[in-house]
Amino acid sequence: MARKKKEKITVKLDLPKDDTTLTKLYAILGVSIFLGLACFTFWITNSHFTTSPNGQPLFVNTICKYDMNYIPTFSDNESCSILKDEPDVLVLVPEDEWTEFVGMGQMFDVPGMDENISDVRPDQPLVGTCDVETAVPSDYSFILYDPEGVEITRHSGNTQAKDDKCEIFVQNMEMGYLYQLVIISDEEVQTATYRLEMDYYDGVPEYMNNKSQWIGPEVELGGMSLRPTIFLNFFGFGFFITFWPASYYWDRVKENTNRMEEKFPDFLRDLAEYWKGGLSMTVAVQTLATSEYGALNNEVKKMSDQLSWGVAFGDVIEMFAVRVGTPLVMRAISLISEANRAGGKISDILVTAANDSREIKFLEGERKRSIASYISVIWTSYGVFLGVIVVLAKVFIPAIAGSNSEPSDDGDAGGGQQLGNMVIRNIEPLFFLTIFYYGVTMQALGNGSMAGLMATGRFTSGMKHAGLMILLSLLCFNVIVFSPDLIGITTLPALKPAAGTFSP
């Protein structure tokens, strides 16, 4: 006789669990505050506020272990990993090919490190190559002379020799004017070209500006030169990282709660209809567990499971109210619990609670719709303010800086341009950009906080708006305003021709 297969019974035990929402919030907030403080620390140690007597920011003095009363030399900078000066390659090529000549030369100037920066200058090696073509085999020379006319180096070869490689090398090109590059041939040259490449040191570290403030590595994006890790950005990063992640998380929690509240009146109305139809509350809730209530589905299923275990209806709805934890739900559940204990006509209470909840949600929606226009005004005003600041920083400040670059008539080294009785003195563009950027960031915090508080009454919503405004200001300043000439990056010189070509 076959044994009867035992029926498997599955029991869902959705036991009460600790709510991890606040735990996650505190964890996010803790990490955000730590990272935000790190950003603020990096910013403040590179800012004008912590400049030491030696002219270096606190960040440089700390990392490189400099004495704050001792001005570091170029050699000192080379001993610090973040201050090493990487050479830039300067190139000189003729504007047009040299044609139909026997001898031709070009004078050019060689830049070098300013004497005021350091008395120790690294070597500036130069490599020169040429390509000389003649109709018949011909000996030629590729010669480099110093400003005094003394030959530095030369290459001699034959234009049609297979193993000829026209190349010269100089270990160190000192700063000077009117160096001479000459090509001489025994026969007439049809065409000739040359290329000079020299390593140039300006004494300014690769990741620093001319004030030893951190500007970070250069990033090329769509033909634009960006410095995304410039120290000023960390002022905005600090506020954004400190407040925005936790605010975004908490707003997501509140939005989910709001979606549950939106469906709560429908649930109460359906519950009242089933009660009027003669079903008990236990059966009604278990039946409604298969209905669609959006974000409220999980909570209805939990109530159904608890009722199936024999938990009293009054206890089930009170546990539901605690889980949701909003004033609207707590108020409605309190009415239903009292009616359930009193044994009155609970269906009328359910309908009243449903209507009351629906009216409250309707008023909240009306408030949001009426406030939306004010929020758009706040965003528009911030956009206009940001646009004006960007125009001032990109157009007005460079114009002022360029107009007073020459010394004044009385010999004042500060320079300036006289407009009537007013003299505009020399200004530092980065100083004004810094003030503008701080102002835009603080405006973002104020406007964003007000927009969020008006919209929902929550500080977290305000920080969400403020974070987005800070990101907008970061984008505008980094793409438009923080150009190399305005953030203190030294303009790269060139191996520039001193005059036209000449015949030696």
C-alpha cells in the first residue's frame, strides 16, 4: 500500500523587525560629514585665509614640511613631491618652407626661469632636426650659434646620403636673445624645413598656480582645459557632500511615505464597503490584501498576515500606524481604534477617516501647486545672479586686469590706468574670482533652503535644492570662468623668432 504524501504547510512569519531607516540615515550623514570636513580642510589650507609669512599656503607648508618663516627656493620645491616642476616642451618651426637658397638663417629668443624665482636653474635641453633637399647631391651644415655669434653645435651631412640624419643636441640652452639657426649648402637648396624642441622650466609646479595654490591636473574635454580639482571647488564640494546625500535619502523616504498616504483613503473606503457588505474586519483586510494600493501594498499584506496569526484587529492597525508614523495615519487609526473598542458603527468612522485623509492630501497638493510658482522665481533669480557673476568674472575682471598691466606714469610698480581723477591699480583676477565664487555658493545655500522649506516645510528638501544650485555654479565656473589666465597659470612662452630670415 502506497504511503500517503504528507501535505506541506507553509506559514509566513513576518515577525516585527527593527526599522533601519534612521540607522541608514545616520550612517549616510556620518560619512557625508566626514568627507565634507575633509573637503573644507583641503580648501581652507589652500585659501588666502591660511597664507603663511613665507607666502605659501598652509597646505604646502604642511605637506612639504617647510618653515613658515623661510621662503622656499626652487631646490626646496624640487625636493617636495607635489611641487616638482615638470618641463614644458617649446617648439619652433618655420612659418613657410625655405626655398631656393644656398645659405639661410633665423634668429630666435630662448626663454628661461626668472632670476627672481631661483638662482638655481635646471638644464633646458634642446633637440633640433632638419630636412634639406637639393637637385644634386650636396654637402650641407645645420648650425646653431649663441647670441654672441659663437658656434654651439652643428651637423654636417649630404642631402642624398642614405644614412644621413640631420639632428643637433644641446644639453642646456640658457635664456637669451638673438640665437641664430643657419642652414648652409654647397649647392642650391630646393626646400628645407627644421624643427626645434626645448624643455622649458618656469619654476611653477605642474599642479599649482603662481601663488602655490592647488589647481590640480589638467583635463582636456571637448577642446576645453578644465581643472576639476582646483582648491576653490572643494568649498562647494564640502557643502554638497555634507548635506545633499542625507537630504536626498530622507526625501526619498518621505516621498515613499507620501505615496502611502495617497493610497490610504482608498484603503479605508474599501474597508468600509466590505464592512457594510457584512464581512468582518479580519476577512475584509485579508481580501483587500490582493488589491492594488501602490506603495501601500506591502503594509496591507503585513496586516493580512498578522490577522491570519490571530492578532486582534485593533492591535494590527495600531502596529500599522506605528510603522508608517505620519500624523495623518496616526490620526485616522486613532479614530478607528476608539470606534472598534467602543463597538460603534465602524463603517461610518472609516468613511469619515477616509474623507478627512483625502481632504488633507488635497490641501497639501494645492499648497504645492500654489508654491511652485514661487520656487520657480527663486530658481530664476539665482540663475540671473549666477549669469551676472559669470559675465563679471569672465569679461569685466580680465578687462580691468589687462588695462592696468603697464606701470603708471609716476613709476609706481603697481601699475594702473587713469580715468579722469581715478586710477585703477593692479589687481589679481583670482582674488575676485574667489570672492565671486564664495558669494554664488552662499547664495545657493540661502535660495535653495528657502525653496525647499516653502515647498515641503522640510530642511532636507531645502538642502536638495541648494545642492543642485551648487552643482550648477560649479559647472558654470569650471567650464566658463576658471580659464588658465584667470586662476594664476603662467602663460607658456615660446621659442619665438626675433626677426625675419637672413642670409649668412
